[in-house]
Amino acid sequence: MPKSARILVAVAALLMCAGFVLPLWRVDLVAPQYPEGLGMLIRVNTVVGVKEQDLNSINNLNHYIGMKRIEPDAIPELKYMPAILGVLVVSALGVAALGKRGVLSAWTAAFGAVLAAGLYDYWKWGYEYGHDLDVETAIIKIPDMTYQPPLIGSKQLLNFTATSWPASGGWLLVIATALVAVAVWQSYRRAPISPDRVA
Amino acid sequence: MATFPKFRTLAGAGVIASAALLAFACAKRPSSGGLISADAAKAVYVAPGQYDEFYAFMSGGFNGQIGVYGLPSGRRLKTIPVFSQYPENGYGYSEETKPMLNTSYGFVPWDDTHHPALSQTNGEDDGRWLFINANNTPRIARIDLTRFETEEILEIPNAGGNHGSPYITQNSEYVMSATRFSVPVPNSDVPISDFKKRFKGQISFIRADQPGKMAIAFQMIVPGFNYDLARAGKGPSNGWVFFSMYNTEQANSLLEVNASQNDKDFVAAVNWKAIEGCAKAGKTKNVAASYVHNFTDEFTRVAKSETVTSVPQFEAKDCPGAIYFLPTPKSPHGADVDPTGEYIVAGGKLASVIPVHSFSKMIKAIEAKAFEGNIDGIPVLKYDATLAGEVKNPGLGPLHTEFDGKGYAYTSFFISSEVVKWKLGTWEVVDRVPTYYSVGHLMIPGGGTMKPNAKYMVAMDKITKDRYLPTGPELTQSAQLYDISGDKMKLLLDFPTEGEPHYAQAIEAKKIKDKQIKFFKLADSKAPHVSRSEKETGISREGKKVHVRMTAIRSHFSPDNIEGVQVGDTVLFHVTNLEQDWDVPHGFAVMGATNGELLIMPGETRTLQWTPKKPGVYPMYCTDFCSALHQEMQGYVRVSPAGSSVALSGVTSRGPQSLPKAEAGPKQQQ
Ligand SMILES: [Cu+2]
């Protein structure tokens, strides 16, 4: 790996650290009754309201459609996501320290798989909340209507426009991913000439 | 009493009275179409979804409330109940708010509000609180402008008619109270004809800058005149307050004639900094009295009423330098201090000039002892020694003056029904506009402070004949909005108001709008009967009292069906609104309740007392359209005959069951 690629991977690792403090994803809900909006922030280990009471308000509104309450303590992913992120950060630093192109490739593949699994899990989480409705207690029942929030982008759910988008920590992860991609590209572009020989 | 010459001018009064009639005859209604320019509509148009630039707080006069309006649109935003019960939100009906209306005479459900005063910092409106007086049963209230609720009320002892109130000092140290009716001090059974001997006036300074701690700092006993309005000094005159007064004749009947005899009455200049010195030097005595202090605890949201048993009091003559009398023509109403703090403008209701006193001349006159006599030891200064100038032939019946901070004053004229703009220093009239009709006070945002924001002026009219669709014998009173940004005053808008818009205050919206509390945090609630969740609800019996702790959330009560109540019981519904969201109040009403409803803000607990008289089943429901299923937000209370064996029970979402017992008394606070 060229030195620049090793630096890029190290920087990517540091950016990923931001995921411990900054929110990864954000869901905004706007309705005629809520022009100021309600919102949720998904952090590596919890889900919180954008404003202090937003999550509580969203849960209270969701009782109309029979949706389960979003209780961060009951979501298993939030328990082990910090560990996964920790392993990714430490291993990325290891990749940068070793400077081996092959290790980088393997790590990148693993990193991609984790990101893909994470997004799939998030989609599935939304699917379950949106579909697994308690028809016994639901007050508003619309045949065939489900309430899955979009993975990315906007969607109308009854009177609410739901918008889902990466939050600051999520964007830093996107940048980290881009940096890793550049590092891979640099490593392979310079492949014919080993850095040792140039020196 | 007075040792200065008196002139009797009955003839003069006759001339003014006939001039007044002439003025009324001449004030033929000009077609408003001719007066209003096409731009007026644009100037007051606030597009749907847009905000007004100013909040205006207009006293409700005899409705005892405050109306909140937006300017320039004149749109009504809210009614804040202060001294009157308010069925719309249960103020004065719920157990938590009833103590706010307690007085030394017991529960008083009504009063008459006149003069709102915004709190100030460095002579500028700061938007923290609003104070207002109760005229009839003398009190001053503090309204918190983060929640637009009355949070504190202090009764004023030894007062009769709290009219000269609650003017405020430039850093909100004090609000004032001056008595309109002099009364025996302490009040006692004396012949009214003993007025001159036994009746006294009082001027009180109330510590205002600490919420929940309003208290009379000192009360000065003054001669038995009628004290009317006031304004605190500012800048160089900070430390002084100027009070107008009438009836220096000390008449006690048929005042309209008997109190209009003296050619001059007074403006009283009161030096509160000197009085603070006297108080520190021990010249005030704690005199026995009985008056109440009511305030709402921030965390329980429950009002408490405490009786205060003494007042720090002194006689004016015992604190030399505390007060001087400035002779002022004919029954002055307003005593208004300009933004520089130099001029004190008096509006002599029957005077043919507007006299203006100079603060700096007054100080020199005091130093030079330019006195023409004294009354009960209070020095009376020579008229010429304090006079800065007179506005000649301004109109009929000058009442009240505010300022634009650009060197001009605006005075309302009740009899000639107009506002007159004149220049400070030259005393010349530069413009006049008619009002429709009989303007009392006028108001410029910040017009009584050191920093007026003089885009608009509002005239508050007592008579509106032919201005609006008629509504039977009683017609609306109204406010009129004028553009005063240019040389000429321009009428922009008439808008009807609630009650009597006696006086008002207005403030830039930006100083208030972002500080609003949106809900009360349930987690912080220390309400004695709070249920923080449906699990904490319960019913319990304590002799003949049944406590029902309930919750309200979109769209159900918990419990919603209650059984086991008996005729002869008093039921206390302690309803907690579990919402933690902006603008989601729930209401609560039960059939046949003889007091009122509850309107419970999010996170708040309110209690309705109900004494059912007959066995039966009584519906209860939410009165505030809270949600799509608001109509489903209902329940029943079953009332059985006394001695019935029906057990106390309620139905919750956990199913029909006997609820856990609510603790009988208030819950222990952690
Ligand atoms: Cu409701």
C-alpha cells in the first residue's frame, strides 16, 4: 500500500469513530398537525428523539395504527452495534499499520459486508415495525396499508411525510467508505512499481 | 390645609364644558373612506401563516383579564385570566387555581384591570413579565410571559381603589400602587364626613424582581387625596416616581363638582431611593395588617395563598426628601415621563394647557427651597419653579401622553376625541388626528420607556357608536392603530377588543416568542396528585371524600368508568394530562358539576371538585377537541345512594378491576 493509502485508511478509521458520538441516521415526520416536525435519531447504541419528547410523541401517535412502541432497550442490534463499530475501527487502524494491499482488500470486503448487513437490518427493522401491527388494538385500520418508513428518501404515511436520511455520523461513515475506496484504488493503480523500489 | 392661594374658576369650567359640547357637535363622523389611504390595508395585512411584529397586551378593564393581540393586524391571540374566573380554561374553578383569587375578603371572582406594565431592564422592555393592577379589591398580579399565565398576586393593604398602579422602575426593582380612594387607615367604622380628619392615601412600593416573592417594601401614608396615575423616572430621574392626583379639595361627595374647585392639583414627585435610605435607617414601622400573597409553585403548579400580617409603613413627613408636590392645573390624569427622563407631562383633564414639568428644574427648586407652602409636612414647590413649558390650546380633556423617542409627544384628548402630536422643548402642536370616539389611554410600543419603538400608536376608545355592526344596548369598545412613522399620523385599522381596553403595552414579538414553554415536563412534576403514567392512577376513599387520580392522553381517560361513589360524597378528580407535546391540552367535564370544567395543559395535573346530589350514572368527557377520536374520549361515573355496598372501582386499559388505592392525602414529594 502506498503511504497515502495507509493515511487514508487511518483517517477513515478516525472518521468512523465519530459514529460513537454522532447520530447515524435520522427519520423526520411532518404532518399538518406537526409543522414543526417530529424526528428520531438512530445512534450506534440507542434511538432518541430529535427534540427531547419526540420519540415519546411518535410512540403515542403510533398507537393509533397498532404499531409497537419503539423501545431502544428492546432492540438487540443496539446492544452489539458499538462492538462491531469498535472492531471495524481497530481493524482499520491495523490495516493502515500493516500496509499490506491484500489485507486491505480483505478488510474492505468485510467492511462492505458489514455496511450492507447493517442497511439490510435497518430496512428489516422498518419493515417489521411497519407491518407487524396489532390489529386487535389498532384504532385506524386501512386494508393493505403498511407503515414502513423509507430506507432513504421520503414517503407519505397517512397524514405524515416520513423522510429517512443519514445523519452527521452516517455521512462521516459514507466519507470513510469513500476514503477506503480511494485507498484501494491507489493501492492497485501503483501496483506495478513497489514503493520500496522507488525509494 | 393648603397654605398656597386657591383660585376658584367655576366660570372657567363652564366655558370648557360648553366648548366640550361644541366639540361633540362638530365631531361629525367623517367618512372613513376619505381618511384611509389604500395603503392602510397593506400596512396591517399579515398574510396567513405570517407573524405579527408586536405582541400587544391590552387590559380587559371590567372583565378582569388581559387580551393579547398581534400588531399591526389586530388579531386576538389569547385571553389571559388574571383577576376573574375564566370558564374557558378553568382558572379560578380548579382546586389548583382557586387560591389565586383569594383575598383578605375571601374568594373574589372578579376585578377590574387597568394598567399593564412590562418588566424592564435598563429602561427597556425585556419581555420577562407583565404586571397589572386590580382596581376594586386592590391587588397587583405578575404574569409570566414564558407561559402567558398569572403566576402571582399580591394584595395591597390600606388601599381603596388601586388605580395608580402598577408602574414599574427602569430595572423592575419596584412596581407601584397609589390609592384612588383614600380610606381610614387602618380601615374602621368612622363617619364619612370625617374624611379630612380620618381618611388617608397611601403609596406602596412592591418588590417586583423576584418571581414568587412580591412583597411590599414600604408603604408611605400621604394626605387623603385621590391618587390617579404614575410613571417612574428614567435616566437622570431614575430613583423618582411621579404620581398625578385630584381632589386635593378632599371632597367626599359629589366629586364631579366638589373636586373640581381648585385651580391646581398636584403631581407628587416621590424619591424611592431616599425612601430606601429611610427604611434602612429604621424609619419604617411594621404595622399590623392582613393581606394575601398568592403564587403558583413552579413544580407543583398549585397556587398557594398566604396571609401577610404586617406592612412596613411610614408617614411622609417622617422621611424628609421622600415626596414633593408639584402644583399642576386641574385634576391631572397622566403623569408621563419622556424617554430622556427630563420632562414630566401632566394631563389636566379640565385644563386648557398641557403643563410640562422639568426634572432638572425641580431638583434646583428643591435645593433652592422654592416652596410655596407645605401640606402635612410635604413641601409644595412653586409652579413656575418646576415648569418647563405649556402646550397652549392643545385640545379638550388631555389625559395621557406617550413618546416616540424622536422628540415628540402624543397626548390623548377624551373630550375633543383626538390624539395630538407635539414637540418637546418648543411645546408646539405639529399634528392632530381624530379618534372614534373618546380616546382614554394611548399606547406606543415602549412609549413609556427609554427606548420607544415608534412605528405604531394605538388609541383605546371608550365609545364606538356607528363604527361597527350594532349589538344591542352595549357596543364594543375598540382600539385604533395609527402609523406614526412619518410626520403625519395615519389611521390604519379599527379593531374591537374584549372588555374595556383601558391601557396596553406592546413589545417586539422577538423578545417573547422564542421563550415559550411548550409543555410541562411530567418527569419534573411535583403535583401532589400527579399520575405520571396510567399505572399510577387510582381511586380511594377518605371518609366522605373520594380521590380519583386519572390520566388523559389521546384519546382516553384512565380510568374511564368509575363506580362506588355515593350521594353525599365529594369527588376530587385529579386529572393528569400525560401528553408531552405542544398544544395538546385535554379538558374534563362531568354532567351536573356546578363549578366548571378543567383544561389541563400537557404534563399538568388539575383537580375538579364535584358533589353529586342524586343517584344515577353521570357522563364525563374531554372538552378540548384533542384528536381524531376526541369524541370517544369519555366515560361514566356511577353514583349510588348513601350507604350503598357498591365497591369503589374503575376501568382501565388493563381491564375492569379495582384500582390500586390512591394515597389519601397529597403524595409525599421526593
Ligand atoms: Cu382529549
